[in-house]
Amino acid sequence: MGNQKQQVLQEKIRQKAATYAAEYIAIRQHLHANPELSYHEFETSHFVQEHLRKLGIPFTVMATTGVVGLIKGRTPESRCVALRADMDALPILEENDIPYKSTRPGIMHACGHDVHTSCLLGAARILQELNDAWTGSIKLVFQPGEEKNPGGASYMIRDGVLENPAPAAIFGLHVHPQLPVGQVSFRAGKVMASADEIYITVKGKGGHAAAPNLTTDTLLVASQMVVALQQVISRNRDPHQPSVLSITSIQGGHTTNVIPSEVKMMGTFRAMDEGWRFKAHELIRNIVEGIAQSMGAEVDLHIDVGYPSVYNNEGLHEKAKAVATDFLGSARVEETELRMGAEDFGYYSQQIPGCFYRLGVMNKERGIVSGVHTPTFNIDESAIETGMAMMAVLGALVQP
């Protein structure tokens, strides 16, 4: 597509985003008021299906509540890219005083998935109405369960989201409460960490605290494990390789004079490199089992393998950032910081070239500064216009 045609298409996308922004802000408010937890997004899924049906976009349902639409442009076989949004909410009680506050106590869109879904629906409308102005096909991926292992992306891939047609690349956006509204940010290579959950149960003979010699001190064993596990990071990890191991809970005993027969611990392990990730699993197991054996205890260890790391394909990143810069201007495009948080978009980016970027939603003047996963998280809703336009322009113009 020539540069002049690209500029014309960009302007059409810009105009349509401005025209439809209010409608998709209202959709975001509807979704925000009616959140659903991971793998239970039945009403949200139905809402998405009905909206795609009104737009004349064919779709299929997979992974129970996932929805996959397909928009065909000119020469639809020439290219295929996927645009992804997640739909689930978190088990958080909302504290915002807003007209569209969650109507479901204890459930809240505290991570912005209502924003992601609204932006992709808006982009779908724009791309469908302009499908004679761009080439190829665009898959719209509305997935469940991003917030809960094993991750809805894994189920979508299992059910064939990356097939028939097979997208050559996938884009995903995420709200960024530390980035000013109207801006976006990109990063090449490593972006977010893998996330695995660690569950340890130490078992031994309990007894009177005044006679520890007659017991297996499970709390002492657990304490030794907590300290020793830090050696996984401090003495085994490549210092240039970001990684985190945190034990976040120790539960055992109920009174002052009894050594418990069982202590439970749990925590998280995060890494940016998949090879180191699974090597670390072996080290964790060796340390835990070795300490238990040396101190006369038994131990059960379960490592719940979670999301892989998010890796942005360098070539796709450069093309996407160039399109974003041309569309928004260089002043509105920044570099995303490296994060040890996790995202199941990593499943996609481990399979095909992916580009996961951030959408600014912060407005300090209006006091919109709360982070994600907090009960006061909210956005400056003018971000919806930027988000839907960016999704549309990336889908239409980036050549994988």
C-alpha cells in the first residue's frame, strides 16, 4: 500500500474513531458495571457476539466463552493478523464512586479488560466499515480467563484460534495507569515475565513445644527452606537475567505450646527466560527435598506452571511502532518498561510473532492514577478513542 493511500486510510480511521468514541465509552461502562470472573464470562461473551452480529462480522465460539471474529479485506488470502482482547474481571470489591460502578459486589474490572474489549469492538467496527481500503484478513480474538491459571489463551490455542486461517502475527494492548492518556508505549524483546505458583507442604511428627527433641520441628524446616530458596536467585541465576522468587505465605500451628505436624507455604517464581525458568524449577525441588531429608521431615512440592514470558518479536515491534508513530506522532509513543508481572498473551507470542503494547489511561489532574488490581482503578475514558484507533490501524497497516 502506497504512502498516500496509507495516509488516507489513517485519516479515515481517525475520523471514525472520533465519531464512535462516545458509543464505545458507553459500552465500556456497561461492561464495567457487569463484570464476570475468569471462565464465567457468559454475559460478556453474549454481548460481544451480539455486537459482532450487528456489524455483520462472522464469528465462532471457542473455549466456552471465547469469541473469534473474522473480517475480510481485499484479497483476504494475502495476509492474516490477529487482534486480541481479554474479557474477565477480578475478585475485588470496587471502591470507586461512579455511575457505572460494578453492580456485582466483590467483582470488578480492576485490570482494564472492559477497556480492552471495548477497544477491540470499536476497532472491529472501523475495520469492517473500511474493509475495501486494506488487504488481507483480521482475526478478532476475545478470550476468557486471563487472570487465572492456566490462562484462557492456552485454551484458545488448544481450540484452534491460531488456525484456519493461521495469523502471521498477533497484537494485544493493555491499559497502563502510569502512562498519560493519549499515549502508547512499545518494547522489543522481553516485556513481561513467566509466572509459576509454588506450593510446599512440610510434614513431620508434631508434639509439645517444651520437648522439641521428640518432634520434627516443621516450622524450623519451613524456615530453613524459605532462606535457602533465595539461593536459587542469588547464586544460580545469571545476574543479567531478571528473575524473582517470593514465598508469600506460611501457615502452621495454632497455639504457643504445640509444634504442628504440618506447615503449608506458597509463593511465586517469575523469569524472563524459558530455559532458566525450568532449570530453576529443578533447583527449587532439589533444595526443598534436600532440606526435608536432612531434617527428618517429609515434603510435598507442587509447582503450578503458569503463563510463559511475553516476548515481542523485534521485527513486528519495529513495524508496529513505526505505524503508531506515523499515526499518533512521536511525542505520543514511548518505550514500555520491563515488568516482572505476567500476562497470558505470552502463550501467543511463544507460538507466532506477537506485539504487546500499552495504552495510557492516566490523568493526574482528574485524580485518575490508581494502579491495576486495586479497588480504585479507573481510566480517563478518552483513552478508548486512542485504543480503538490504534488497534484498527495496526490491524490494517502492519505487514507481518
